[in-house]
Amino acid sequence: MKKPLFALLGVIVLLAVSSCQDNRHAKNYNDKTLADDGGLYFIKGGLEGGLAEIKASQLAKTNSTNPKVIGFADMMINDHTKAGAELKNIEAAKMVDSHDTLSTEHQQKIAALKAETGGAFDKAYIEMMIADHEKAIELFNEGANNTSNLIQNFSRKTLPIIQMHLDSAKAIYAGLK
């Protein structure tokens, strides 16, 4: 009678110990993304770049007195908010897990923007927008050749808008003194 009882207790203890273990193995096994490396890079880069441009543009709306810069900032916020929502849908469809955070580089750029005022702010903001949109065009050109139709279609649809943003930023920059 004692042997079956000890065996049963042993099984219960083993089950209790195994249930207390970390379930990382199961979680990692089930958290498979449907995007290839290029797709992951595109989604994460697109979301982070858009977020940085929105934050910088929000600063421009409060720190600039130049109507062209403020109008451009409004356009950035509206267009990047729409594109970000679409990209979030692609992120969910592709089961990609990203975080709404800025890279150290973008955090430093925004911190530097906060320190500027007047014409120096406008110039620094527009320079940031030019640089970011040039990088975005490279990213979206790569996305246009991704294996995923979702990413390809989004990239191809969004590229002309990014190019228009870049052209607008360059035109504003040319008019700054």
C-alpha cells in the first residue's frame, strides 16, 4: 500500500515541479512571425521612422513660427499617423512584435531639436525631415521588392507620398534663411 502511495506522490511532485517551470519554450515555439527578415526590418523601421517624424513634427507645431514649417508639420503628423495605422495592421497580420519606441539616434535628434529656437529650430527640423525621408525612400524601395504582397503593396502605395514629403522639405529648406 505504501509503494503505490509513494509512487503517486512522486508523480504529483514531478507534475507540480514541471508546471512551475518557465514556459518560454512553448511561447517561443508559438510566436512565429510570418515575415521574412526583410519584412521585419521594413515593419520595424517604418514604424520607428514614422513615430520619430510625428514626435519631431509635434515639436515643430509648438516651436516654429514659420507658417510653411507648421503646415509641413501638420502634413507629417496626418500622413504618418495614417501610414502608421496601416503598418500596424500589416504588423498584426504578419505576427510581428515591435515596440513603439525610438532608437537612440532619433531620441538624440529630438533632444537636439528641443534645444533649438527660431530659425535654427526650423532649419534643424527640416534637415532632420530631409535625412529621415531619404532613409525612408531607401527602406520603402526595399519593401517594394519584399516577398510579401502586403508589404510590397503598402511600400509602392506609400513611396510617392514619401517622395512628395522629401520634395516639400527640400523646397522649404531652400526658402529658409
